[in-house]
Amino acid sequence: MEPIVREALIQRVEELKELDPIAKQVQTIVRRVIPQESQLKDALSGTWLGHPVHPPLTDVVIGMWTSAWFLDLLGGEDSENASDRLIGAGILAAVPTAIAGLSDWAELYGGSRRVGSLHAIGNTTALGLQGMSWLARKQDRRGLGVGLSMLGMAVATASAWLGGHLSFGRGGGVDQTVFESWPTEWTGIIDEDQLEDEKLTHASIDGVSIAVVKSGDQVHAMLDRCSHRGCSLHEGEFDGSTITCPCHGSAFRLDGSVAKGPTTYPQPSFAVRVRDGRVEISAPDPR
């Protein structure tokens, strides 16, 4: 596909406002079933894994269906049972994959939500076709079953392209801090007397936003842009040991490590010192 055609197509998808009413309703339902600050949300987000759990689960599903496709095409009669089992196993694996994907999608809005909505519709269609394929195979209508599974693979491939754009074109599920730059030498960012004890404060240096908090005799600083979805941490809450993002509830310890999801990535924290009443920071502690 030519780049100009591809870009025009994806732009059209991102502008499909007709998807918004139903998408908002579905998001409301998903958020009720999977509460934002719950262990289920963290598990589905991949906080325990260190990166989003939905992408590797999709590999399991697509891998099984692709293997079945090759067996249908090249394996002959001896491979029919194996192909059928792979179709069925892929259907079963699609259930947790879809749930994890819905959990991630529930946080999106605008163009990203529209792309994700069409991605979900495509995946649901592919799952339905594979389900019909499995039933046809069990009813000894093998030709129909193979045809349905191949059609399902075509739909799944198109949907996977949308999923790739959502991740790499729209930045869904990636570490939002990875391309930020920061001082590599001690640099002043704010006067100490501007800080209130236990209160998050915003500072900036060379266009980089920093969240600063004074707790007792210690001053702590970390990148203000949340690693999860890019929200401003200084607008969140500080409980004396963790900073909680105001958007989705991700919580970070003062060293930047993850205390609670749905984020899967640590937050860059800075070495801090106070010199002549001025708070200075240097390159973040290793992550």
C-alpha cells in the first residue's frame, strides 16, 4: 500500500465520529466491569509483566490461526484434526486477548478510540468467522470451514494493521517518557521556598516538565509526564510515599518505581540537591 493511500485511509478512520456514541457507551460498561483502580485492571494492563499484556496475547491467537491456515493449505487429510484443534484453541485464546484489549481501549479517546473501535470490530468479526469455521468443520462441511477460516484470517490481518497503527502511530501502550530529554548536569529548576511540604509542584527546564515535592527535609523530583498516557503528575496526589497520576490512577514511588498500575513502565526520577536555596536536578536515576 502506497504511503499516501495508507495515510489517507487511517486519517479517515480517525475522523469516524459516527463511532463515538456507541464507543462511549461501551467504554462506560467496560470501566464498570473493570474498575480503574482494581487488581483486575492492573492484571489486564500488564503491570505485573512490565509491558502491556494484550500484544503478546494477540500473537498466540494469530499464531494458532495462521498455523491452521498452513495446515489447511499444505497439510492434507492427515493434518485435518490438528488444524481443527488449532482453530478451536485460537478461539479460546481470543477471549482473554479481547478482554485485555478492551481494558486498554477503555482509556482512549478521540482518534485513538475510533481506531481502537474499528480494530475491535474487526477482531470480533474475525472471531465470529473462525467460530463458524470450527462449527462447519465439526459438521463435516470442511470446504466451508476452510473458506470461513481463511476469510477470518484476512479480516484479522486488516484489524492487526489497525492495531499496529494504534500502538506505533498513536502511541498507545508505549512508554510516554522514552523520547523526553533531561539535564545531564546539575541544573536549577525552582527555588526551595516555592515548595510547600507534602504538596506537588510543577517546574520546568528547557521545555521539560518536572514534578517536584518536598517531604520533610527531602526534596524529590521526577518527570512530570506520566509513562502510562502522558498526563501531568503534578496535578495528581501525594500521600507521603507515592505520587498518583490524576488520569488513570497509576502510582509511583519516589524513586520512580511502579507502586500500582495500570502503568507498566517506571517513571524517570532525578537526583536532587539544594544549593543556595535553589533546587537542582541531574540525569534521572537508572531505571
